[in-house]
Amino acid sequence: MIFLRRQGPLLVTLITGLVFAAQYYVPHPASEQMLTSVTKWLQIIGGFALVLGVSSLFHVHAAKIRRKEAGWGYSFVLYVGMLGTIALGFWSNGKEAIDGTMTAFGWIYNYMMVPLQGTMFAILAFFIASAAYRSFRARSREAAVLLIAAVIVMMGRVPLGEYLIPISGDLSQWILNVLNASVRRAILIGVSLGTVALSIKIIFGMERSYLGGGKE
Amino acid sequence: MLKTSASFVLGSSKSSTYPRGYASGFDSPAALLNRRFEHPALWKALMLLLMTVLSQSWSPVFAQTDIQTKTPLAPPQDVRVFDTPSDGGDSLTVIWAPAPYDSAAVRYQVLLSEGTSVADPATMKVVAEFPANQRYVRESKWPWWTRPATGDQHQYTLRSGRGVELKSGTLYSITVATVLNDERSIAAPGQAAPEPNWINWNQMNNLLLALLFGGIVFYAIGTARKREIFLRRIPGLDAVDEAIGRATELGKPILYMTGAHDMSDPSTIAAAVILGRVAKRAAAYETDLLVPHREPITMAVCQEITKQAYLEAGKPDLYKDDSNFFITSDQFSYTAAVDGIMLRKKPAANFFMGHYFAEALLLTETGASTGAIQIAGTDSDHQLPFFVTTCDYTLIGEELYAASAYLSREPVQVGTLRGQDIGKALILGVLGIGTILATLGILFDAQWPKLFLDFFRDVK
Amino acid sequence: MPIETIIGGWVATGLTLFIFSFLYKDNPLFKLAENLYVGVSVGYTIIKTYDTVVVQLIWKPIVENGEWTLLIPVAIGMLMLTRYVPKAAWISRYAFAFIVGVGSGLAIPRTISSFILKQIEDTVRPLLTLIPGEGVTFTWSLLNPASSVNTIIILIGVSSVLFYFFFSVEHRGPGKVVARTGIMFLMIAFGAAFGYTVMARMSLLIGRLTDLIEFTDPSYGRPSLWLAGLTILTLVVMARRSRSHPPEEK
Amino acid sequence: MTFAERMLKIDRRIIFLVIGLCTLIPLLYPVGLPIKISPEVRGVYDHIESLPEGSVFLLSLDFDPASKPELMPQSISLLRHAFRKKLRVIALTLWVSGTGMADQVVTQVAREMGKESGKDYVFLGWSPGGTAVIINMGQDLYGAFPADYNGKPTKGLSVLQGVASLRDVNYAVSLGAGNPGVEAWYVFGKDKYKFELGGGCTGVMAPGLYPLLRSGQINGLIGGLRGAAEYEILIDQKGKAVAGMDAQSATHLAIIVLVVLCNLFYFASRNIARRQSQSGA
């Protein structure tokens, strides 16, 4: 039993990890077939992961409504929104549009979800402005460098900036293509080393926090 | 077509009818090459040796050869056909010698037919046609250790698809023809059957680097288990304890986020490790901990970690299962909900660990407006500027991983960090040496730097 | 104009303004929109997952093509759900072990090839450029990212930033100079990112405002103008009320 | 409290108002400043130009409504260009909440150009699993998407004739707003299946994709609304992106002014504080 609970999962990780790392170097159709099947499986398992998340949400908000916690009315709105969307979704066969005609599900999507999500994002424009005004200060030499680079790129990426200071376009191109690219590259290399090291540790059971209870 | 039959020359045999830029000794490796596909290991060793000797520039030899004037159009020489090595089958490669008439005006045709017997090569199906100054081995992606011929040879790889169908295990005849205006001269067909291979030799450098790096990591972890390894102090880390202390003083909760990715991502794992430490301190100080999630698997894992931390702090009774709670997988509904929590519960310390997308600024700006101490640690490079400008401390990129190692002092983590440092040092070395060699290569027009450089290329 | 489009215009405008009201401060209108959004997006995800996974990827292939092997991922998925049965929760570890194992295995060689080898390959370049007809020279053009001078700058940038992320060496002596260079490069890149991101965020605002301007059209009944007024009025009324009844918290 | 200090503590809602007006006014009264074409955007355009008729073009719309203003104009321009060049278009999305939008844009542009679903283009819809979908498409397109968005079986569609997997795709462009996006399409797609790849992305993602652009892992990059505007100019069909460029200019200028002001006040207040501490000591 203890083996099944502790070592079993680690063994599964070890085997699947090694097999799918090795698969990369094996061009034989048998190995390709295996990759095909398993990636298809991952698509399906991905669906179950979503169910897992949603069930928790059901639980949290149901509890809030039951206990009449502060703001349970909003949880109720959430429930109505969710159940309403699901009902209309089934009614419309899960399609937003059939032959170019919008369904009721599509209506919810277009006139509720799209503006809601789009606006959540647009608020950022305001926050970035206030962040720029309140915290974007040349406190140190580093911050000053950051500031200057940011202003050049902001100028160089819009027609007005290029019109007022013609060199800003080329300068921002150079910053992006050379200075920025070199830093991003170093970061990418470093992060990738980290990814590989971590994957190796996971496969060999040295890193098992993903299973929960790291100290077993 | 009259000359076609007259010009049948066996691809692999030495031809004296045509002056080529070749020392005669070159034909023996060609013969070896044919055997190579039966004994890859033997071939590998021989090839390595050979290439070391031969990988000099042969252009001077070319220069000395005088090109014969006005010969009738000769067929391609030294035509060799073989199963494309290191692939999944359904592909054949043909290689032939360069000719003095190689130019944009002359064209090569690759001809294909099924079976071994070819009654008339002229009836074979044309599967490719291109100018004669193209498709050299040196232009292909083969690294030196799998290159089936010297760089000056022509090569063409036929694959299934787009009008051609090659089946593994079936024997095909292939040849190459030279075309100039209406004149066509066809070499003798060679035969080969496509076979699937078990190993892609082109990617051996990738495998070797994976093994080498894996070895370094294991070695470093082993060392870390035996003795203390030096880690440089990461200034942002002291702030973590400070922030928890302040939250305790104010009697306000701590908000901890693990980022947008799932548990398969290293940033989330590092975030989970740091959560373990934060939760332990929070338990010890009896401060409330709030961990909103957007990914169910991560939530489940973090619940376990938090529980464990409370247990280790000796306060299992204080642990609440719903301190980790799921909000939604959707980025902005999550952000809006967390912003709501920040404004309503006014946590004294906000931790942003893990990977973040556009929601970063919205979270940190709202957090800053509530006056909380904010500590970020992220490997999402496109969000780092905001964290740097809006948080009190930011662990930049790998400093996040370093932080989890620094906090835990766990041999595995410290060792990994050390292993990565060695990896980086090696890469720095490669960048330095590689640049010097590449410069020398272009300065002296030499090929030998490729022996080193190819090993650090992505070749497939 | 069809009636559902007009109603849609009003609803979309209203919700947009509710979210924007967050800029003034957190308020019930925003919370209403926020929760409605969570609900709708979860509902949407459930329907899409059902339609794609259950119908297209599981049911049809099994029933129509007899691909019974697909029951394996279904079983693994089911294992995941044991997370909610405390006594059997450990079984779910097998599901996670499988996902994480496959993910790690897939990541190792692909990361090395795409992000390590490819990036080294492009950084290791000759410091001199071969110009056909002119021979080997040092090219000074800053605008050509492949010129010799830029090759050197990229090399310095990559090396110094890599060095900055060294954790087993104290940044002292010459190391300090390199690390300082690294942090300067980092800051320039962060600055560039900040600039680019400002652009991105402003674009989003432009997008939303374009939609709102569209909804000021008389054919919709000018919802933008009416609802903007209504939202402001509601906020004012609520601000008044909260001033006369101060909340108990704080 | 000095003037500078007071200015620094200004209510942020005033800044919100300034930015709002800077966006609104140019949208209502546009100027139309000229837009220069960058080599990154030209990379994508030139590659599509060079493709022969009937080539397979895959467009992955990996974004959700949140990035609609930036990536929708890019999608429209790319689809118009591809349809104009008579390419066979395969569209899909890896982001669940973008499905409806992706369907809308593909259907709308196809109708505008007189293209037929199943014959000239196909919209595959969404599938969960992110990177797993890319690998699976590289292995077997019909396994990853047994049916298109409308539930029609993908096998036998004339637009997919001769396309078994990603290997048969001539050019793919991922319009990514995050993960999975352009990088995932390289690592799990192009790296193995060898199609040519281009990228389009939000402004936030753009600087991070430059190393991939420099190393040739992607052959072009359309960055944000500015990139979309450049593409609209290239295909000579101006749309929402070009229309938004004036507002873009105004807001950038406003942000720069805010930053400069902020630093002026910051240094002013710091100098005063320093002088006071000196006189106090």
C-alpha cells in the first residue's frame, strides 16, 4: 500500500519522463505513433483538469450562498451567469454561430463576455499611466537608464514620435533588435537551463512538490 | 537523348573520363560510405577520423584543375542513392559529384521509379528540378558527424508527400540528369529502399548536452549533500521575512500568488516551494494566509504544501483548507477577483511569485494603492519592468529559483543552482571560444572551426 | 437593425462602463460585472470543453471509429477527480505523475534545441563580416543587426547578463564590473519592454473606446451617452449614501 | 508640504482622465500621420507574397477578447492577404475564450472575399491541452481535430487535400497573446515539423520574441497595433489599426510628459528635502 501511495507515482513519472525525453531522438514510426497517442490523451486529460477547477468554484460559491456570507448576492449573480450560459450553450449546441447567424450562446459571448474581458484589459491603460506617474522615477542610475530607454521606444514606435524626432524610429529599432535581443537571449538561455534541470529532477524523483507533501 | 545510354557510369566507381577536383583517394571513402549504412557505428568512427583529415578547404584543388573546353554534356558523376539516415523512413537521399559546368544555366533533374530494373532511365519520373549551382551538401543541415559526403558534393533528399510517394521497405531506383536547353544526360540509376531508423544521429549533440548537463546537476547535488555550497546573498530575500513580520504587527493577512502556469512549470514549483516557507512563518506568527488560485492542480498541490508547513510549524490546528482557494482559470476574472480581495481585506504583504501575464500591473498597482509591502519573483520577462517599478523587491528571473534554494538550503535546490551555474559557465566558454573560432574561420577561410561549432548548433 | 443587436449594444455598453467604474473606486456595479463575467466565462469554458472534449474527442471517435484506447485518458482524467474523495486522494497522484512526467520528458530535448542551441548558434558569429567582392572587413552599421559592431554588442550583452545570474560567485572585483554591465543591459531591455507595453495597453483602450464611440450611434439609441450618465449618477448616489452611513469596517 | 510634493500625491483619477481624453479626442478628430514600415512586419508580408497559389497557410489565433484590439486587426489583414493570394487557409485557436471571436473573424473575412468553408479555408475551432495540441497536429492533424468548428469531419475536406500534419503546412503564423503562443508554436511545432513560422503578438510579448526573430526561428514579427497598422498599409487596406495610430501617438506623448513631470517633481522635492536636512544639521 505504501509503495502504491509513494513510490508508485514516482515510478510513473520516471518511466514516462524518460520515455518521452528519449522519444525525441527516435525517429522510428513506432515511437512517433506513441507520441501521437499520448498527445491526444493529454488533450483529453486537459479537459478533465478544467472540470476539476470548476468543481472547486461551485463549492466555494455554493458555500457562500448557503452561509449568506457578505456579498453572497454576487455569488448568486455568478451562479446565474454560469448556469444561464451553460443552458444557452446546450440549447445552441455549443456553437456561437451556425452558418454565420448568431445563436443565443453567441449573443452572450459577443455582448457580455467580449466587452467584459476586453474592458478588464483596457483598464490597464489607466493603471500604466498612473504607475508611470507615481513610480517611474529615476531613483538610481539603473532606473534612469530604464527611463531613457522606455522614452526612446515610446517615441520611436508611434508616427508622432518619428515625425517630431526622426532618429527615434531607428534608435528604438536598434535598442529592440540589439540591446533588448541580447538581454532576452541571455535570460532565455538561463531560464532554459533551469527548465532542463528541473525536468531532470522531476523525472528522477528529486523534485516532487507537484505531488504535494514534499517531504515524503 | 542519344548520349544518354553512352554515358552510363556506375555512380560509385571511379571515373577517369572526366577531370574532377578530386584526388583519387577520395573514392575510397565513397565506397566506405555505402557500407556505412549497414554498420553505422563503424562508419561513425571512420567518418570522424576522415573528416578530421579532410575537413580542409578543397577550393585550391579546384582552382588548379583546368576545365575542359566544350565537351558534350556529361551526366552527373558518382551518383549514390541511399536511405536517408536518421529519419522515420519514407525518404531517400541522392548524392553526386559537382561538375565544372555547375551554374544557374544548367539544371539538374532527380528521377525516380519503383523497383530495381530500369529499362530506360529516360522514362523515369522527374521529381525535382533545380539549377546546377544549388543543393550542395554544405548547404544542408547535416553536421560533420553525419555528413555522408564532403561539402562540395550535390545532394537531394526525396520525401513522401507533394506528388511523391516513397514507402518504407520498397526498393526504388533513383538517378540524376543534367539538363542544358533540350539536351539531357542521365547517370546510371542507383537503388535503395527507405527504412525507418531507430536513432537520429543528427541530434546526438542535443542528447550529449542533455546527458552532460544532467550529470553536472547530479554531481552538484551530490556535492551539496556532502558540504555547504556558497550562494551569494539575494538582497530581496530578507524582505520576505520582514514583510511577514509587518503583517503580523498589523494583524492583517498575507496574500500569496503562484502565477499563471500549472505545476509542470518551474516557476510555479519555485513559487510553491517559497509558499511552503511563507506558510511556515505565517503559521508560526499565526498570521492569516490567503492563496487564490487559477489552476486546479496547483491549488491541490499548494493545499498539501500549506498543510505540511503548518504541521512543521507545530500548528496543524490553525490550518484551514480554504486558505488555498480556486477562483477561475480565466486571467482577468481572476485578476478582478484578487483585486477585490486586496481592496476589501487590505493584506499587509502581497507576494507575486511565479509566472504572470498582463494581469501583473493591475495586481501590483492595486496592491501598491493599498499600501502593502509587495515582493515579486517572476521569470516572465515581459512583465518584469512592472514588477521592478511597482514592487518593493523583485526577484528577477532565475533569482526566483535561487530564492527558493536560498530559503530552503536544501541540497537538491542548492545543488541545482550550482549545476546551472556550471552550465552557464560552460555556455560563456562556448560563446567566447566559438566567437574566436568563427572569426578565425572567416579570416582564413577554413572549415576546421566547424568541428567545434557544429556541436553547438541545432542540427536536424 | 435587429432588436437583439440593439439590446446587445446596450448590454455591452453598460457592462463596459461598469468595469470602467472601477477606475473611480471599487463599487457594486463593478462587482456585479466582475461576478457576472466570472460566471459567464466559466459557463463558456464548460460548454466549449464539453463540446470539444466529450463530443469531438471522446464520444465520436469511440462510437463512430471504435477508438477504445481513448478510454485510457478518460480513466486518467477520472483518477484526477479522486482528489475530492479524501480517502482515495492519493490515487490522483498517478494522474499528476503521468502529466508531469510526460511534460518534463517532452520539455528537455525541445528546450535544449529551441532555446539553448539555437540561441548559442546565433550568438556565436564571426566578429568580421565577409562581403563578397570586398573581402573580410569590420562593419560598423548600427542599423544592421548582423553587422560586426552589433555582433560584439550582443556578445557583451548576453555574456554580462548571463554572469549577473551567477549565484555561486560573489560579485566582487572584475566580477562587479561585469555584473554592473549586465544590470545596465537588463535595465535597457526592461525600459524597452515598458515602452512597448505602454503601447499595448493604450491600444486596448483605443479598442474599447472605438466600440463605445460606435455605440453612440443613433441607430442603437445612443446607449453610450445614456448609460454613461446613468453610471455616473449611480456612483454619485452611492457615494452620498456611503457618506451618510459610513461602513463599519476601517 | 511643497508644491512638488503635493503634485506627486495627486489623485490618480486625474491622470486617468488625462489619458482618457488623449485617447478619445484623436479618435474623434484624426490627423493621419504617415506610418513607416519596419523590417519585422515586412518579413511576414514578403513571405506570404512569395507563396505560390494553393499553398497551405495556417493561422493560429491564440488570443482572447482581452487582446482583441491589437490582434483582431492583425488577423483581418493576414486573412485578407492570404485569401487574396489564393492560399488554402487553416485557422484554429488554442485559447478557449477566443473561439467565438476567431470563428467570427475568419467567417467574416472569408465572406467578404467570397471564400467557401471547406474548400478555400477551414476553421478548426479550439481544443484543450495547449502544447499537446500542437504536437498532435504535427503528428496527425485529423487526430487532433477530428471535426472542424461546425462539426464537419475534417477528413475529406478539399482544403485539407494533401495535408496530413503540420509537415505539409507551408507557412504558419501564430498570433499570440501569451502562452501557448508564438514560442510554443516554435518549440513544439516548427522545431520538429519544419514549416516556416511567422509571429504576430501583443505589444507586451513583442520585445521577448526578438531573440527568436534574430536567430531566424521566426521569419517576421507583427508587434501590437503598430504592427497591425503597418500590415494594413502593406496590403493597402486601411482599417482599425491605422485609425488608432493618432490616438496611440497622443497617449504616448501624454505618458512621456507624465514621466518627465513626475521626475521633475521628484527631483525638486528631493533637493528641498536635502537642503532642509543640511540646514537642520
